[in-house]
Amino acid sequence: MAFAWTIVVMVVVLGLCWRFLGSYMVAVYEGRSRWMTWLERPIYRALRVSPESEQTWQRYAASVVGFSAVALLVTYGIFRLQGSLPFNPQHFGAVRADTAWNTSVSFVTNTNWQSYSGETTMSYLSQMGSLAVQNFLSGAVGMAVAIALVRGFARKGSPTIGNFWVDLVRGTIYVLLPIAFVAAIVFIGQGAVETLAGVAPVHNELNGVSQVLGRGPMASQEVIKQLGTNGGGFFNANGANPLENPTGLTNLLSILLILCIPVAFTYVFGKMVFSTRQGLAILAVMTVLFAGWLTMAAVAEHQGSPAMAAAGLSDAGIGNMEGKETRFGVLSSSLYNVTSTQTSTGSVDSAADSYTPIGGFAMLTGMMLGEVSPGGVGTGLYGILLFAVITVFIGGLMVGRTPEYLGKKIQGKEVKLAALGVLVMPITVLVLTAIAAAIGVGRAGPLNAGPHGFSEILYAYTSQTNNNGSGFGGLSANTPFYNITGTIGLLLGRFGMIIPVLALAGSLAAKKPVAAGLGTFRTDRPMFVGLLTGVVLIVGALTFLPALALGPLVEQVSHGFF
């Protein structure tokens, strides 16, 4: 019953976010919300940017890549020099070169994959000045790219798609900073730690055992890791650690923070293309996919495990509690992890490696669908819009006419760009997984043999290339091989998709709209919702089903039950 109320609260809060946060974000990106002008204007002067100037898609893309490159070098430098920098109460030395490079790329690409244990590797300066800063900026980059694509659909015969620097600044200071500030206060009030006082030695007088508890500026990093769909935790245990996620309220708030901006972006899309029904159609697809995958994971984890069945506990009603927090239980843990992998967040409050094969399958395939249900901040919207372009192309083939979407003719160039953006992820994942499974240094990574070990490899590259960042666990990933090959997936998964998206935005913005006719395929109706859902599922199945058959599916069959 408690879980049912959790779902009710989620639906109500996210419905309010869709309408009111979405409306606010439209005002922000259209320049109508000006209450932070006192901070916005000095930033433009420092950047030497005019907020009235606009960019072609080529200049917009160059700005995205250039900004990310500078952020990457600064982040890498802090990691490598942290032993000589302040705010390092535990006196950590420089982060190893391959780990520092992988982590820098990971956080700059909004992935936040961590192959290390944060509390024993990163100084406070690295946590605050590198990781938390990139949590804001990389999220704002994804939001800016989504807005640029929406402008591409909305504009008529325009050579420009906006100004990246203006979109970046507005997304950061008007959207991410205020929400994160308020949420951090709530987390601190619930018991999340926020201090620069260093570690806390603890001695248990009852058993004579002493230990050192890690502390640091956790609450502020926790909220932006969720809000910006980042996921990198201060602790290796991530959201399962009570110092990061202390109560059931913070657990629910984490889920809402993850989902609120991606859901609101569908309203932004509908409003900016002058039809909220179009945004609702996209939201409907996201909701159907999310609900299906949540049901799959919750039912699988509620069944228990083979070990429980062998012990005669399969009917105990507690489900598979292996690797889960007793504070949250099976259903809330499944909700948290599915939310994390259906977006590009990657934070977890339970051990994914301990899920049943089908529970793990749900998390893995949630990423393999392209993380579009609802996806990350910005990335989910532009990801599903690529699928929408492919869908209307297929619809056009069915009726034998040039496809149209939102009044723009979808021709060969647009279809090729959309296909490139959609396929770069599965190609990268499958190639990297094949290489790791074929050579000794790759096979040395998994701590489990057989199909479960293969799933650990497949999950790692799927997570990194989808810019998700969650770990299946059981994989020794902090090695030069996995750090270097993982970086390839991180970069291709981010910029191999962003550049085609911006090129598509530029192509669409330059087009003149065409009037709807009797043969126009309506994209605000249930038929489009069903076709788009089918395209997302079919593309995911065609690309990944053979690999899944070698991992979680064969592992489930080996257990002898479903």
C-alpha cells in the first residue's frame, strides 16, 4: 500500500512539474524570465558574449565541443594536482593518470561513471571544484542542445538555432541552481552530511572496534547529481549510503529530482512548437516505456532468488533482498534503480549486481533503448525526437508520400542524421563489448564467470556509452584497459549523438513549413504514440537481443524459472 501511495505522489508532483516547471523553462530559454539578470549579465561580459547574438548549427556545435574540451582539461588538471591543492584533509595524492582521464571525460559528458571509490580517492576540492561543478555544467549542456533542436522544429527559414553560451548560462543559473539550492536544504534537514571538517573517528566501547567515517560536502553534491541526471556519488555505495540518502523522504525526493526536468521538457517542446498535444504524445511514449520496465523489474525482484527457493523461502513475500537496503525494500529499490537507468542518472540505492537476471535485464535494456523514457535532462528529449523523425519516415513509406513532422518535410538528409544519432550508441557498445570479451585483459575484469560475467562487461559499456554511469558491480573496472576503452564509449556516446542532433536542428530550422493536408500523418494522436513506441522497441531489440541472449536471458533460463 505504501508503494501505491509513492506512485500517486510521483504522478501528482511530476504532473505539476510538467505544467509549471515546463512553463517556467520556456520563459527562461525565451529570455522572458529575468530575475537573475544581476548574475546573468556579468557572466556574459566575462565570456564576451552578446545575449542577442545567435549561432549557426556549426558554430553552436563548435561551442559545445570547445567548452567541453576546456572543462575536461581543467577537471583533469585538478585530479592530477590534488595532492598539492587545498581542501584535502585526508591528504590524498594525485589520481592515477588513466583513472583521472576516464573520470574527467565521464563527468564532462554527464555520465559520472566512477571506476574508483570516491571517499578514498577524491579530495574535497576534487569533489566540489571538479565533480559537482561538472554536474551543473554538463547537465546544462544537454539542456541547451535539446532547446536548439526544439528551435529547429519551431523556426521557419532560419539560419540560426540560438546561442550556446546564453542557453548554457540560463539553464545553469535559472533552472539547476535554484532547485538544487532548495533541495540541498531539505537533504541537510533530513540528515545528509554537509561539512568540510574532515573524517570522523569513531570508537565502539562495547566491542573495542575503531573506524573512520568519511564526511564531506555531500548534500550539495547529492541533489545536483540527481537533478542534472548525473549520478556520481560522494561514496562508492552511492544512494545506499545513509550519509548521502538518509531517509525515505530523501529517497523519494531523489527520484522526483531525477524525473522532474526530463518530464517538464516535454511541455517545453510542445509549447515551443505551438502544440502542447505534441509534447503530450512524446510524454505518453515515455510513460508507457517507463511503466513497462518498472513493472518488469518489480515483479522479477518480488519473486526472490534461486537460493531463497532452495531454502524454501520463495513464498515468504519479502522478495529478493540481496544487495538491497532494508530501509527501502524491494519495490522502492526497484523504482529508484529503474528511474536511474531509464534516465542518464546512474545513481543507485541498491546493488544492481545482486538483482535477479530479469531485474538486471530491466536496468540494462532501459539504457539500451537509448534512455528516452524519459531520459536525461535534455538528452532524453533530443534522443526520442531522433526516433520520432525515423517514425514519421516509416509512416511516410507506409502511405507513399514525403513524411512531415511538425510542418517540416523529413527528407534524406534528416533521416540519415537521425539514424546516425540513434545507431552510434549500439554500434559502439557492441564493438567494445566484443573486444573486451575476446581478449584476456578484458576477460580478467569480471569477478563472475559465465553469462553473469558477460553481463557485467556488457552493462559497463552500455552504461558508459549511454552516458548513464551506473555500474552493474562485479567488474574490476579501474584498470588501464577498461578506463581507456570506456573513455571511447563516453566520448562517442555524447558527441557522436550531439553533433548529428545539432546538424538536424540546423537543417530543420532552415526549412520552410508546409501546410498540413488530408494525407498528413498526425503526430499528436494515439496511432503515432503506438508507432513511436514500437520503433524504439524494435530498434533496441534488433541491435541488442543477440548480446542479451548471451547474458541475462541465458542466466535466467539456467535458473530454471521465470
